[in-house]
Amino acid sequence: MTQPDPTPAYAMLAEIWNALGGPAAALETVTLSGEGALPSVFATSDLAQASVAAAGMAVAQWIHSSGAPLPPVQCDRRLASMWFASSLRPQGWQGPSLWDSVAGDYRALDGWIRLHTNAAHHRAAALAVLGLDPLQANREEVAREVARWHCAELEAAVVGNGGCAAEMRSQVQWAAHPQGMAVAGEPLVASHLVDAGPATPRPIDPSRPLAGVRVLDLTRVLAGPTATRCLAGFGAEVLRIDPARWNEPGVVPEMTLGKRCAHLELDQPQDRATLETLLTQADVLVHGYRADALEHLGLGPARRRALNPALVDVALDAYGWSGPWAGRRGFDSLVQMSCGIADAGMRQHGSDKPVPLPVQALDHATGYLLAAAAVRGLTLRQTSGQGSQYRLSLARTAHLLAAYPVTQAHSGFASESPQDLDAHLEQTFWGPVQRLRAPLQVAGAPMHWSLPAGPLRSAPARWG
């Protein structure tokens, strides 16, 4: 490697890169720059830097697969950590709140539980269990009702009703839990390769390496959209698909950068046929549906592979792909509660309530790993003619982070300054914004986005 490193970032990067099946020699071309860290019981800034750098390494290898020299990669620790919070700086306007009014942590009879209610149907599911009106309930009423329950019983009731909740467990409890044991036995990046016929190499522009690559995005909220935003930053054509009932107003301006967003109802035969046509023409599919959801729609792995043998199929899950919770609905903040991260933060800070990571690092890190997996799949297809399937989960990323507790004090980061912002003024649907400068540099291939952020369901469901 290029320099000795006093942080776990290089060790994390080596572990990630090995999980992606990348050549070890490529690690010699990476520079991880910067000092400081987000305040955290775990090496959160190291995870940010390592995961972003891994995506850059995958892009560099993709460029190299065309016969071009392998470009060096540099990742800025401070900027990577800042992007894990938000890249968006609105100019003269303000976006909606990131959280629903009753989402959050509540004290139950025997501990703490988190309710995730950002989606209207998840809110309704949780409040129905508590016997509250989903349109009128407030935090005080929710707190009063939660206090009547044991954590495990309420978690099971909410999840069983189609909602999202997580009891706060310690790391020791999670390690002994059947799902914790299942996740610990899973690879960080699970991959499966299939023969798709002779390789048909495509030309690659080293300055815009993913130009011409079509990415079909069936993901929500943060991890999957982070992945496809990253791919768009290197030139990929990203088409995101959402149903009419879905909305995530707090993060859409952040996460639709560089994408076209369309509307399909996949339970309708005509729209499902449209999606199948899009799949036949895609290079990459990134999806975050629960494990059996696409299968129930007639779009399981075998069907997707039949439609497009060379497809790079990248799947995201919350709690892992094996064990009793495989396919359970989940989000970053819930996984932090389940796997002991919030409990460890509480203990370190001497607090009387859960203390999560300072950013939703599981989402963002997994997003960059998804992007890296997608580009690794493209590279394998380019060089060997193989199609590929990759599977990652927030819980397995949490398992990686938990192996790197902070053992020494770090200084914080310098305050944000105008020099941290890209000079380009992005004209979004909501108003002008500036973005943070990209934290990742692949030599000769600067990240930039051809399309501003826009609303969901605002474009036709077809490739441009």
C-alpha cells in the first residue's frame, strides 16, 4: 500500500475488496487521505472512507479491463464522512423532515424499542397494534402505549402486522440470537456467477467510464439509492421505478441525483411486462425488495436470468439472507438497535437511552458496496462473459463495523467551509442546491452528475 495507516480504514478496505473478489495488488494504487473522525463508539469514519474507496477501486478496475492503465484512486476521509450525513445544501429553501412525527425510540416495560413509521403503511401497522389512530396519534400517546408492553412482544406484534420495529439488544445478546449467528456466518458480499456466453467487450471512455451502462433501480430510501447515485456519478444511465403509493419526501432531493424516476405498478400485468422489457435491455439491476417479493410477482431469479443472461443482478436486504429473520423488513436505524450498536453507544456515553451512530452508516456503506459489486459484475462480464448475482445486507455491514471498535481518541473534523462545496449550482425540482465536493477521485474520471435531483414518478418508464 502507498503509506502506513494509523486507522482501521485500510484494513476494512482490504476486507471489503477481498469480499468483492478484487485483485489484491490493486490496493497498492489507493490513497486514503485525511484525519479526524465522527464521534462514534465504532470506526464509522473508517467505514465511510473504506466503502467509498472500494467503489472507486471497482471503477478503476473496470477502466483497466479495456486495456487502459489502472488509474490511481484517492478517497478523502472527511468528505466521505460528510456524504454519509448529506451531500445536499439547499439554497433559499428547506426540505421536509427526515422522520415521521412518531418515529423513534420508546421505553417499554423491560427496555427500549424503536418504531420506524416513515412510510404511511408502516405507521398504520405499528399504531394499529398500539390501538391508536394513525392519522391523529402523537408521540406522547405512543409513549404511553409502548410503556405497557414488553419489548420482544411489541416487536413481534408490529412486525407480524406488517410494520417495522426493533428491540434494543446488546452485542452479546445479538451474537447469541439465531439471526445474529446467521448473519455472522454470511459473507460480506455473496456472489454467484453464471455463464452468459462469449464475452462481448464494450468500449469504455476512461473519462466517463460508466457511460452507456443501463442501471435499473428498484430500491428505496438510502442504501440502494446511494449505490445508484454513485453509479450515475460515473456516467451510468439510471432509471428508478416506484409505485404510486411510495414516497420518501425527506430524502428524494438527496437521492435522485443523476437519475430518471418512473412509475410502474408491478402487480399490474401491463406494467410488469414493461419492467420485463426494461430488464432485457439493462446491464445492471439493483433491487431492495424482500427476498420473496419479486418471486411472487413472477420475477424471481430464474425469470430475471432467462430475460437477460448477462445481467448483473445486485440485491439488498436488511437482516441478512439466512436465519429466522431472512426477508424481515428493516432499515438502518432498526438494525443498529437489533445488533447492539445503539446499546454500545449508550453504554460508552453513560446515557439512559439508545445512542446510535452519528450517521446512518450502515445504509451509506452498504450502498457503496452495492455500487462496487455492480461494477465488479460489469468487469467480469466484460472479461469473461459471465452474468452475476450479488447479495448484501445492512446487518452484515453492521457485523463488519462491530469488529472495529474505537480504541483511541480521534480529533473531530474541521467545520464545513465554502471550499467543501462544488461550484456547480444544481437546479433541482425544489430549488437550487449546492452539493459537497465528491469524496472520491478516480484519476482522469471525475465524478459528476448529468441530471439534477427530481421527484419520483416524473419520467416515462423507458431508457433514454
